[in-house]
Amino acid sequence: MLLKIAIFLVIFSAVFYLIKLFYPFLQANVETWHKRRMDNITPKLDRMFLDVALNKLLLIDVLSPIVSGLLGFFITHNLWVSLACAGIGLAIPIVIIKHLEFSRRKKFASQLVDGLMILSSSLKAGLSLLQSFEELAQEMPNPISQEFGLVIRQMQMGVPLEEAITKLKKRMRLDELDMVVTAMMVARETGGDLTATFSRVIYTIQERNKLIGRVNALCVQGKLQGAIMSVLPIIFGLFVYKVNPNFFDIFLKDNFGRALLLYAGISEVLGIIFIRKLSRIDI
């Protein structure tokens, strides 16, 4: 008994000494890694006009893998599953931010035609382009009002129009907005009529949206078939395991069986990727 206690104390002392020895190195690397993640996340939140304190971001970034790992351990009582869940938890904040960016761009694209109509009507009423932007920012909801409000503030601070709308194009990264910005800059350089330009761009965007709607409707069948074929092997495997739990013993206990399971999993993932690629058409 005393020998076990002595061995435990020696191991504990050695681990404590190693942690103390490498603590400054580990702390510096962790702080550098967190700083890089915050430098990647913070500008994206700023572009979406989301004001989140840095200490809250750090807290979320630290708690996300810890909570995910603990949930994985409590559900499965498996250390490896817990570590995998912790790794997934590291990616959760990035995935959420990407989803927010996608939702914001999608909402901006749906508001763009109405915003161009307001700009065209304001220009026809005799307002300047800056005043037309102000009307758009007042009449339209977020996010388009926030983005054009930022353009207005930049222009009031002396930033040229071309630079301000180019920054807007880089922030949103939309094909429709690229079309609008290009048409606006060409019309200003050549002295063209902006109202007529906006009318043509509105018509082009509307026709493009109709074409995209038709293509998506035609691709629904392929996407649905892909989803069914992706889920069917998993459902069938669960059904067989429920009926006969020992059916998969040969796959789990034999090296060749485990290799076949790994091959099946990789093939399943590749099949899902290929089906999604084939059922997606870029216009």
C-alpha cells in the first residue's frame, strides 16, 4: 500500500514538474494561437456590424471545445469520441460565423433589386447619387441599409465613390453586386445615364434570378435522390444492427473487416460530395 502511494506521489510530482517546466512555452503558444483565431474572427464580425467584446469571444472560443468534449464523454463514455467532439467544438465558432456571413449575403442579394429601384427613382426625382444612397439607407432594412450607410460615411469623409463601392463589393462578394458596381463605374466614366443603367441592371438581375430558380427546380430531383442514397446505407446498417447486434462482429473484430468498414465510410463521403457537385450548376 505504501509502495503504491509512493509511486503515485512520484508520478504526480514528475507530471507537476513537467507542467511547471513547459508552462511558459505552452502559455505563449496558446496565446499566439488564440490571437490568430481572434484576428481571423474579429474582422468578419466587424463586416457584419456585430459588436462582440473580445473577452466574450475568447470565452466562447475556449468553452466551445470543452463543452463539446464533455457532452461527447457523457453521452458515449469514450475518451476518443470525447476528443473528436472537442475538435469539432473548435470549428463550431468558425462554422457559425460562415453561416451568418452566408445568410447576410443572401438577404442582401434579395434586397438589391428593391434598393436599385429606390436609387433609380431618387435619381429621376433630381437627387444626387449621394442623396439617393441616403434615401436607400433610410428606406431599406438591414443589411443593405448598413452597407450603404457605411458607403455614405466613407464618402462624407472624403473617400472617392469608386473606392467606397469597390470596398462594398469586396465585403459582400456577390455576382449581382459586381454587376451593379461595374455598370455604375462605366456609366460614370462614359457619362451615361445612371437611371437607364439601373433599369437595365434591374432587368438583368430579375431575369438571372428567374433562370436560377428554374435551374434549382430542375436540380431538386437530383439533390433529393442524392440525399436518399446518402442516408439509405446508414439507416439499413442501423436496422440490421437492431435486428441482429452480432451481425457486424466480423467487421469490428477482424482487421480486414475494419478495413472494409473504413472503405465503405470513405466511399459514402466521396459519393455525397460527388452527388452534391453534380447536382449544383453555377450560373
